[in-house]
Amino acid sequence: MQTHFSPEAAAELVQAQLDAALPRLQEWLRVDLAQRLNRELELHIHALLDVRMEALARELALELRPWLEDMAQDTMARVLAEGLGS
């Protein structure tokens, strides 16, 4: 047998169900939003780190270039001197 509710009783029942579900929904949204924001923040941090690492690599290459060129010239001079000496 089916129970029929008055419109007011049905509205109260629906409101009670919504009130009961609201805290769970709010918690789910809070957790979901926190996880999404955390993922977005991680992506932004990784992107910033990638950019910074590229900049540092370029700076390091510029700093090391003269030293490497000197080392290469010294090595070539030694090879030529040893080659001419034999």
C-alpha cells in the first residue's frame, strides 16, 4: 500500500533529507576542492621550477664556457706539442 503525503509533509520530508545530506555534501566538496587546488598548485610549482632550472642551466653554461674553452685550448696545445715532439 502506498502512503500519500500532503504537499507540506512531502516538502518537510524533502527538506529533512536535504538537511541530512548537506554536511556530507559540504565535506565532499571541501575535500574535492582541496585536492583540486593541491594538484593545481603542484603543477604551477613544477612549471616554475622548470623555468628556474632552465634559467640556472643557461647561467651555468655561460659561466662554464670560458673555463671549458681554456681547457680545450690547453688540451689542443698539449696534443699538438706532443705530436710535434714525436
